[in-house]
Amino acid sequence: MTNLDRRSFFKTTALLGAGLTGLSVSEAKAGPKNILSPDRMGVLVDTTVCIGCRNCEWACKTAHNLPTPPIESYEDRSVFEKMRRPDETALTVVNRYDNPKKPELPYTVKVQCMHCDHPACVSACIVGAFSKEENGAVIWDTGKCIGCRYCMAACPFQIPAFEFHRAIGPKIIKCDFCSERRKDGKMPACAEICPVEALTYGPREELVRIARDRVKRFPERYVEQIYGEYEVGGTGWLYLTGRDAAELQFPKLGRNPAPGVSESIQHGIFAYFVPPVSLYALLGALMWITKNRTDEEEA
Amino acid sequence: MEHFMRPTQMQKKFITPGVIVLILLALNGLIFLAGRFLFGIGSVTNLNNQYPWGIWIGIDVAAGVALAAGGFTTAALGHLMHREQYHALVRPALLTAMLGYTFVALGVSIDIGRYYYIWHPLIMWNGNSALFEVGICVMIYMTVLYIEFLPVVTERFIGRVNMKGFLARFNAPMDKLLRLLDRGLSKVMFVFIIAGVVLSTLHQSSLGTLMVIAGPKMHPLWQTPVLPLLFLLSAIAVGFPMVIFESMIAARSFGLKPEMEILSKLGRMIAPILGIYLAFKIGDMFIRETFVYLTTFTTASVMFMIEVLVGIVIPLRMFLSRDVLKSPLLLFIAASLVVFGVLLNRINNFVVAYTPPYSFGSYFPSVGEISVTVGFISILVLLYRAAVMIFPVISVPDKSLSSKAKYTIRG
């Protein structure tokens, strides 16, 4: 290696390092909107009040311009025979479970996106198409999405659905907590239509208070847990149940936010690009030293 | 006696019975691929809202990246550590990596629903996303691989640019351009070689971070916070076996003698690396006490046992044996087992370990998915065959070379 080469080696290495460090500044800012407002809204679902009329399903489809069967058809209770999940045709579905205490009054559970306080989808999305809004909604931006479906792999509640049968412009479909409707001062469509007030829409902090109060006043009616209060770091939608949440097919989840571990690994590896740049420098040094050694051996 | 090796174009007929089979498999894959583009991903795959990722991610992308690790491991050995005796292996490994990553990119673009938005991550960043990091690193690394391959192109065509017809007038300028490239590249190539190794360690490990966010949806036998480390170690471990694997297949296919001298030296280095990988894998299993899952007979426990025993323990024992290192057949078997083990590991991590909280039946790849994957692999092999016939990639002993001639960094 000539002197000139050596000089250019250092110069290029230094330049590259500087370039990467420069990048890291913008990197720190990069990322989707992820606001955890103290005033964020949520919904308290009281599954012991729900009568399974499925009007919420109808209202949701209507509000989101999805193909909607006439409301009379929702009186058909045979759909409860199979467990259903939200999919590309329905952002919310209601499932029925036995009530061992009162078999004539089965529990019905509305399922939709939980609008996590620390959403896995927001953290996972490669292009930041998901965001957590100030109003508590976790929403998806069709202008960014590339259709990779990492959100579906990441979601602890298995909520995002994908239009697998659309060749061009398939969308990720999930409950958007009526984010747009609410901006006009309206309530979420499901909470608005619910005839028995099984759905209480309000600031999440207040909902937690209400839920605790109900559990305290009617201990025989509820199990002591408010599902969603602590699960994966807390969710915007909260559930009061008469049976253990796991028996109503709620996933058993810890209290740590779903993206916690992967984000700390990710930030540990990258930490302002120090580890990669150091590795680069180290390998550069190794290359230079071994090169000199080979040169000397041959001289 | 030391003999000198020189990268040479392979001279043989392109079409053989094997090649015809590969072409048929490729066509079959392309037919199913057309279905995907005309009627959506759901029409050819068994994917659904519960199983969003299948073998196109598990094999085409995850295993593809891992099995292309020969590129950066041999570059590190040959160029960073200046172990000149391995230079003969660098070019074939580089070509494999280059084609491998190209097919990873293709695999990604057919799997994502909106393939025409594949450039979005370049301008829409999410620093929290492991997938974003993998995507960006793979894009940059692929560019680096193409740059690293350029010297092979210049070597092939300098003084031999001979375009026909109206293109003939561009022959002289093209030659000049190649010479300019050649001179410029040789001065800065080290920048790209180091960058290639750094980028590889980054995305090989981040590929492991991908499934960490799936948390309890992933079987505990695989779900661990040290997944990125395991992915990196297994990628490094599969690098040299992959080089041995393909170099012996290429030798056979082109009627060359396998370079046992270099390959067994390379093979000697595999056991320690494989040992480190095994130690971390077993250590992780004992720290998290996941061995309890091995006491039951399930798909997960069986797949895990195959992965560890057939993919790591047996080849590790084989690579420790002198007889194996000397025998072409045994060396090939040992290398193939490591390749199989890492392939299975990636399938396990992305497909087998994934257990959604709600499911209406389990996932098994459809005929369409398998056809596309097999088709892609066939096209890759065909392109490799074409490339080694067009470019000087595979080294053969050259008696005319004097002891003074020696390699410079040329990729």
C-alpha cells in the first residue's frame, strides 16, 4: 500500500463516519406520530351488560362505508355458533360465550382493535403508516403502507386484517376508533348506537375509575380484573367481564408494552450509529494491520 | 507444492438435462406468480389474517439472507484478514451473495401487497422498526455487492468490448469507461468491503429482532431476546458451509476437481464457529428453561430437535473429524447439514414458531407458494450458471502463472 493509499484510506473512513453520524441526527427524529395524551379517549366495554344485538357491527360497517346487510338481518343469532374475528369485511364482531352462573344469559363480547397505549403496530410498521393519535385512536395511513403485513405479525391481539384477495391496492383493515367522526364531535358509531350502554365512551382515566367502581359495587357480577388496564402497557379499550378474561378468549398478556424488548434491542444496536461506526473503524484497522503484515512478510 | 489459481470463465454447454428441469420449475413458478399479480396474494397462498407471513418470508427472504452469508464471511476472511489462500473462494461467494440478495429483494417485492411502493422505506422512516432497519441495510448491501462485483466485469471486458451493429461506435468509449471504473474502484474498494461486512452484521442480526415483537405469539423454544445474536451467529456459521456446498456442486457440474486443499482448510474453521452458535442456543434454552417444551411430542419440539441435532450437533461432530475434512463426500454432507439446519431455523422462526392467539387451522404452504419459491431458486441457479460462464468467477489451477503474480483486491 502506498502512502497515498493510506492517506485516502483515513480520509474516506473519516468521511464515512462523519456522514453516518450526520444521518443519526435525522434518524432520531424519524418515526411515526405516537402521542400518549393524558386526555386520550377510550371505551369501557361491559360484557355483562351487552345483549348481543350486534347493532354495533351494523353501525360500524355503515360508518366505514363497508358493504352492510340490512339491520334486520342482524337479529339472526345463529352467527354466534362460530367464533368470529374482525376481518377485511368487518372492523368489529361480537362473539357469544357461556355464562356458568346464569346459563340463560350468555356473555357476548365485542371485539375490535384495542387501541394500545404503546401499540406494537406503530412500532413495527416499516414506513410508519400507523400512528397513535392524541384522541387515543391508533390509525393507519393508506398513503404510506406497502402491504408487508408486519403489523399483523406484531399485533398481540391479532387485529389488523389484510385484503388478501385484492391484486392492486390491498388495504390493512382495522377499527380506527372513528377518528374522523370524532373530529366532528360525534361519538364512535358503535358506542352511539348501543341500546343498552354496554359501551361507555370517555377519557380513559375516567373509564378506569368507573370500571373499578363497578367492580367494587357488584363483586358478584364481575371478576376483579379490568382487561386492558395493564395488558401490554394498557389499552384504550377496557373490558369488564363476568368470567375470567382468558375464558372469553382474550389473549393472556404481560404488563410490558409489546414493542418494549424489540425497541431496546434496536436502539441498543444503533445507539446514534456509534456501534456500527465503531465496528467499521475496527474492521478498517484490522484490514490495515493485516495488510501491513502481509506486505512485510513479502518484502 | 503450491499451485496458483486463476478465476476463469467456465466453458461448457449451458443446456443440460438438469438445466431443462430447472427451466421447467422456473416456468411453473412464474405461472403461479402471475396468479398472485392478477388476483392478489390470497389467490395463490394459504395466508390469512391469522397467518400473515408464510414461506415467502421464511424461506425466500429470511433463509435467503442467511444463506447468502458466504459473501460477507469470505470477504472478511480473504480481504479483511488478508488470508490470501482463500481468495479463490471469494468470487463465487460474492456472486452467490449478489444473486441471493437480488432474489431476497424480489421475494420481498412479490410478498408485499403493494409492490409498487417498495421504495417507500427510503423516504418514510421508522427508526423503531426492525423491519425498516433490515430493509434499508439490505438495499444498501445489495448495492455494495454489485459494486464489489464490478471488478469482475471490468476484468472480463477491458480490451474486449465488442458490440455489434450501430452500437459498435460505443465500443471505444465503453472500454474507456471500464478502464476508468477499474482504476477508481481499486483505490476505494476497501471502503465497500468493510461496509459490506458491517452492513451484513447489522441486518443479519436485525432479521432476528423481527419476530421479537411478536412476543407470546412465538413459541418459547425460539422466542428469546437474544434472537438477534443467534441469527448473527448462525449466519456466520452457515457462511463457510454454504461456500463449500456450492463450490462442490459447481465443481461437479462443470467437471472440475473440487479444491479440497482450500475447502478442508476452510472446513477446519467451521467447527469452532458452529460450537459457539450451539453454546448460545443451548445456553439460552437453559437460562429460559424452555427445555420443558421438549418433553412433549409436538411439531415445535420435533422441528427444534431436528434443527439442533441434524443442523448443528451432527455437522459439528463431523467437522471435528480429520477424515471428514479430507473426504469430498463427507465434507459435502457436513456442509449440507449446516445449510439445512440454518434453512430450517429460519423456517422455524418465521413459520413454525408463529402461533396466533386465534386460529382456524394451521398454516401449511400452498402449491402456489412452494412453486414460486422453488421457481425463484431455479432461476437463481440458472443465473449463477450463466454468470460463471460469462464472467471469470470460478478459479481453476493455472500453471502459466508465475509465483510473482498475486491477487490484489478485486472483489
